[in-house]
Amino acid sequence: MVQERTENLPSLRIGYFFILVLVALDAISKYLAKQYLEFGEMVPMVPSLDLLLVFNSGVAFSMLDFNNAFTSYGLLIIGFVLVGYLYSMLRKEEDIINYWALILIIAGALGNLLDRLVDGVVTDFLYFHVDQFSFFIFNLADAFISIGAAIFIIAELQKYFSSSRIMKTQIILANPRGFCAGVDRAIDIVNQALVKFGAPIYVRHEVVHNKTVVEELKSQGVIFVDELDEVPESAHVIFSAHGVSDKVEQEAIKFKLRSFDATCPLVTKVHSEVQRHARAGRDIILIGHDGHPEVEGTLGRHHPGESGSQIYLVQDEEEAMELKVTQPQNLTYVSQTTLSLDDTNAIVSILYSRFPEILKPKSSDICYATQNRQDAVKQLALEAEYIVVIGSRNSSNSNRLKELAEKCGTPSILIDDYSELNFADLSGYKKIGVTAGASAPESLVQGVVTALCQSLNGEPLELGENKEDIFFRLPPELR
Ligand code: SF4
């Protein structure tokens, strides 16, 4: 069956036709040489090229001279095997110059092989020499092979040198990047619930802030809801990794739902701190972004009871400057887990200067994953001319990575996946950094890397290595 060729190449049928024509030309020229030339007779043609008839006992390509019949037929077989190999190259060839070069080589090889098969010798009649130095006694088939091989070699050399001249774009990958232990656990909880209880499984809010993850889970039968009154009685519901308020937990009981908590343990730790300080009657400053689900959940864990504790949300340095508290001597702070370390430190400095007695937490609430990815993007900004951050628009830690890259003086873009890349804009950069927020899967990173490598002649390069080995266990009922 004749294989279809790619658009820029002639069909194989055309190739076969040209091979036939060239083989016929070679056979006719050899026939004429034998008809009109005496053996050993020399007829001058043009300077350095005469007609001179000789019979060459060479085998496959008339370059080997063996009189032993066994060796002779063995090499004849090798000759046909080589033609078979050249033919397989022709079928796969995508380059038009190499394609025609292979046609010439195959035709020449076949011409000499057929000559040898029919006459037992190869007819040579073209004598090339310069003055008294003789070079070749050859025929048209040899000429086809020589020209084809020369074209093939020159084309390959040209490709080699031009590709080595084009400088590759370095695609530098930050480490660590992408999924954190909390996100891994939250997704595992949803998947395990699907396996154990079957679809539909309800999830309150996006389980993690990533469009691709959410769409994949939806396709497996997960239904995302804003509030629990949208969930049918007795259904299975999962709270997202960002955590929920006590009120939401009580609603789940009231609506008789079977709930599982995918709250990241590091968010739960902040909830516990808030509850402890509230019981102690301390005022609490929560550093975070208004409206973010994690902040809503943390605020909803503050129950002062009779203690008189108050909680205040501070979003930026300006709000820290203007904040008024009722107990400046009995005050502490906590923070959202996914903030910018530098921005939070600036806010904390203001709080210390305004409220010198503020109680310092034992450790930062900004989680290890946020901190490590921010450290990595700072490192990346030293190497790269442009940084692509993979993550969804509503992902807090992904937005912080983009902001941080830009603060370090490196332009940056936040994208969900490779389809948002603008290669024309990126073509001016020779070092492009890639990182991903804690909720973006590695498959999206690899999609971006592949697209950049293919479109910008890029080569990927890992910056450092991922040394994170944190793992959070699933709830006992889903293990
Ligand atoms: S980013 Fe941090 S707090 Fe959020 S899920 Fe991951 S580990 Fe937990």
C-alpha cells in the first residue's frame, strides 16, 4: 500500500516513477556504451571527461571488486539489503531535499545492482581525469549515487550548523513548585470518598483553587456548592482545604450531612491558635485577605464567650497603621497561611512598633509550602528574564509568586495552562523561568514546558531540587 506523504513532499508514487526513469536512463546509457564503444576504446568528450568502456566486476555499488562467486553474491545480497534500508528512510523522510537525494541514491544503487544481476559485471564508460591523473571510471548510476550522497551530506551538515547557531531558550524550572502536602491530601480525600461512596460527592467551595483540578473532579461526579443548604440530606460533603467556620460544621450536623474535613492541618493549627487566644481573653489580629475562604473560616473559629477577646482583620500596612484595638497590652496576631512573607513581615513590624507588648506566635503561620515556593521564585528571578507562574487567578499563593517575581524585577505572568502562553511575546527572552502555585498539578507544568520547548527551541533545566517530604495522613474513615 502506498503511504500518504506530508503536505510538502511529493507522494511516494512520484518517487517510484523517478526511480524507474533514472534506472531506465542508466540501463539505456550502458546499453548504448556497449553497442558503440569497443572495450578499452577512449573517445574524448569534454576536457577531463572521456568515454571509455570497461567492465567492472564490482558488486553492489560497483565499488567492491571480488571475483569469488560466494563473496560476490553475498555482497550482492548486502547491496539489496542496503537498498531496502534506503527505501525505509525514504518512506519516513520529511525533508524535501533529503527526499530527492534518496531518490537519486536508490536509483543509482538499483542501476548497478541490476547491471550486475543481468551481466555479472557493471558497465562503466565515463572516464574522469585531470591531465595524466585519472580519477573515476564510472557510469550514470554512480553519478546518481555521488550527487545524491553529496546533496544529502551537505543538507545534513547545513542543518547541523544552523541548529547549533540558533541559541536555545533555557526553560528554568523552580524547585519546589506545585502541589503541597495539604493540597495532595485534600484531593486524595475527594478521590477516596468517590471510591468509597460513589458519585455524587459534594464539596463546599473549590476543594483547592485550581481550575483544572476542579474540572477533573467535576467530570468524576463531584458537585461543588457554595453553601450546605444546596446539598441533599444524608449526602456526603467535603469541606475544602481552606477550612470552614464552626457555623458550617454545625450546619452540616443540622442538615444531617455526612461530612469529611479536607482542611489542611496547617490551617487547622491557625484555627486552634485563634480558639486558644479567644479563651484566654486576648485580642487577636488576623493578617489576611478579606473574602478569602481561609480567612472566613479562621474568623468563624473565634468565639470569645465571656472572655472579652476581639478579632481584627488587617490586610496591609495602611490598615496596620490605622488599627485601633481595645486591649493593646493583651494582644497577639495570626496570619493566613498563603501570604507573601515579605508583606507580612512589613505588617508585623508596624504592629510591633505600635503595640510593643504584642505576643509573638511560636512560629510563623505562613506555611512551609508558601515559604519554600516564595524562596524558590526569588532564586528563579535571579536566573530568568521572565517568569511564568502556573496557577488559577483565585489562588492566593500563586498570585503571591507572580507579585514576588515582579518585585524582584522580573516580569511575570499567571496562567492556568499552556494555552494562555503568547509565544510572540516570549520569543524575545532566552531564559524563561517556570513555577507553579501549591494548588497547580505537575501535569500543567509539563504542558507549559513542552509548549515552550517546541515553540521557542527551548531546553528545560531544573533549578535546585525539591527536598520537600511532608505528608499529611487522610482522615481514618477514608484510609
Ligand atoms: S499551601 Fe500550605 S496551608 Fe495551604 S494547603 Fe498547602 S500546605 Fe496547607
